[in-house]
Amino acid sequence: MDHFELKDGMLHAEGVPLARISAEAGTPIYVYSAATIERHVRVFREALAGIDDPLIAFAVKANPNRAVLATLAALGLGADVVSGGELKRALAAGIPAAKIVFSGVGKTAEEMALGLDEGIGQFNLESVAEAEMLSQVATARGVTARVAFRVNPDVDAGTHSKISTGRADDKFGVAYDRAPDAYARAAAMPGIAAVGVAVHIGSQLTDLAPSRAAFERVGALIAALRAAGHAIDSADLGGGLGVPYNPAVPVPPSPADYGAMVREVTAGWDVRLIFEPGRVIVGNAGVMLTRVIRIKEGKNYPFVVLDAGMNDLLRPSLYDAWHNIRAVEPNGAKFVANVVGPICETGDTFARAREMDQVAAGDLVAFMTAGAYGATMANTYNSRGLVPEAMVSGEEWAIVRDRQPIEALIAADRLPPWL
Ligand code: LLP
């Protein structure tokens, strides 16, 4: 469910017609709906009803815009961060340090120091080598860090290979069989207390069975660790729940289905559960608004050439991701077209032979379900400034990130003294 609807023939974000935003702010631009974000937080929370004091740590990577994070902070969410930059953004948006979990396979000593100095809630470690580094950094500061090891449960999440993370050969986590040894070694290290277990098997998961299998392995590990004398008090079940992108395919399991599965599998664990949802919170809360530059003839289908490119929305190019593409003012007719951007490579194709609303030069088009991994993965390829973002709340809207002027890009380059 989202708050992007046709009203009087025009697609609106809540109470604001999208054409109003493009008239003032231009295109391409991402538009977020605050009410949709709030709704998804509520739905996710309700899905976890009955679980004692869960920590919902939003995966900042999905959408790190400060207005989005501040919206979530106001709703009491924590954050899952994977870099010093994300940590600073989460703090700047008002998310309390105690509700921040620091994940990621390549944390540097500087990033660890930042996390310790800010007093974050937990570090999710991915190797013994990382534990040794954190132990040194924490000991030098005279503090003890709460840590979890992320385990690699050797479960195939059944999603796109590039966003599967829990197979034995993926780079993430400590191999399941070696986890007891990692905890034993960590127990001997000063400055860290290994009190949690973490897992995350992938993103855009559309089947609960792999998650259930992974969580069952976590449960067995917690029991084994306790039997070995480790005081485990938290379990971080990661993120990954999928969202509907294509109305023509079966919808992924709902947060309620997910919550029921979690309640069943984790019954009796006696730990605080941590969740790291990203896409399910913000995916449907954003669209990318773009304008048709022209319609170009094609051999089999016309090309809809947009003013947004793969640099603005990378997912179709990188993962063959399917986004619904709608006319902002549909005329009722449909056609079959290839939808492309202006970037000079064939990968800059959003859709091939897509049956979609018929559009013409100058029309506005919206890419639906672009709130997660959209603007944050944008780049400046072909010397295109970073795409701006706007947020709507009811009848109000505001720019929440400026369009990056090309002058800023040029000014960031430096000429060496010999030129
Ligand atoms: N926790 C960890 C440790 C993660 O690595 C991720 C996502 C999440 C939580 C949040 O997962 P979510 O609930 O959003 O599925 N760029 C890709 C997705 C990459 C996901 C990376 N990790 C895409 O556009 O589909």
C-alpha cells in the first residue's frame, strides 16, 4: 500500500500532484511520501506484536536521505549502518547512538573508533580478524564494545545473485561451522563482549523458507554457545523482506507472515531481537519522476527516451530489476515500448518491450517503488549532477536534497600544477 494515486486524472503523492513538483523542481527527481513511510513502519511494528521490545534498526543503505531518517527517528526507529558516513547521517538525523548497529565486512579502525566514541549499541562483526581489530581499538579507549558475530548460515535466499549474502561462498559472515570457535576466541579478547548472533541472507526475499532455515540455525547456535558458557542476549535477524514491484507476479510474504514465522522460530530464545528492514520500509514510499525527452523510432518498438538515466536509477541495469512505469497523466491508451535513458550505453535501458501507458514527448513518467536503493545508488556518470529528492506530507512538499549543479562537479576536480 502506498499513497501514490490518480486523482482527477493525475498521479499524486498524497495531496500533491506530481506535475506541481516537476514544474518547480524539474526532472528527474525522487519524490517520497512521508505517510507511506509512516504506514510501513506501523505495519512492520504491528507484525512484530508479541515480541518483547524488538529493536527495529532501519537499514540506512536503502535510503540515507536525512529527511527520511529524521522521519524514522521521530517514529522511534534505530539504524543499521555500514560505514562511518551512514553512522554520521543516522546521528545527524536524530537516531540515538544506543539504537545503532554497525554492520559490514570492511569496517576500518577509524570507523570502529567513531562508533565507540559515539557509544553505538552494537557492532556486528564478520570475522575473527575484525574482532581483533575492534578489541585493540576498544582497549585503547578503555571501553568494552557489545558485539555480535554475523554468521553465514549457508542458505540460498533464492533472490538475485548479486543481493544474496548467505551462501557459503559469499563474502559475508563467519562460516556457520566456525562460529563456535570465533566466539571462543572473542571471549579471550579484551574490549569486546560477544553477546549477540546476527544473520542476513539477502534482499528482496520473496519466500520465507530460506529465512526460516537461517533463523533455525541461529537458534541452534545460540543454544550451543550458551552451553559453551557464552552469555548471549541478542539476536539480529537482518533485513531482506521483499516488496511488490510487479503487479503481475505473486506478492511477497507480508510483514505479518514474516512476523508470525519469526515468533514461531524464536519462541524460547530469550534474547532481544533486532531487525534491519530497509526496502520494506521505504521501497513503496518513493517514485522517480522523469520526463519523456522524445519518442524515437525503433525496429520493433518505439524507444521512450527519458531525462533519467541508469545513473539516476541503477537497479534495472544492475539487477535487471523491474519497476512499474506509469504515465503521470495517463490518457487511457497503452502501447509497447522500450524505455531508455540518455546515457551512452545499452545498459541504460529501463524496460524492453514493456506494455505501458502510452506517452509522448514532454509527458511525465513515474517509476514506482523507487524509494529503496534508488537515489542512494545514483551517480554522476556522463557528467550528470546527482538527482534531487523531494518529500511530500499531506498537502505540503519540500526539496530534501538539491539537484547537484554541474558546476559543483567541475569545481570538485583539481588541476595538477603542471597543467
Ligand atoms: N542488513 C544487512 C546486513 C544488509 O546487508 C541489508 C541489505 C539489509 C539489512 C537491508 O535489506 P533489505 O531489508 O533492504 O532487503 N541494492 C540492492 C539491495 C542491496 C541490499 C544490501 N543489503 C537492490 O537495489 O536491490
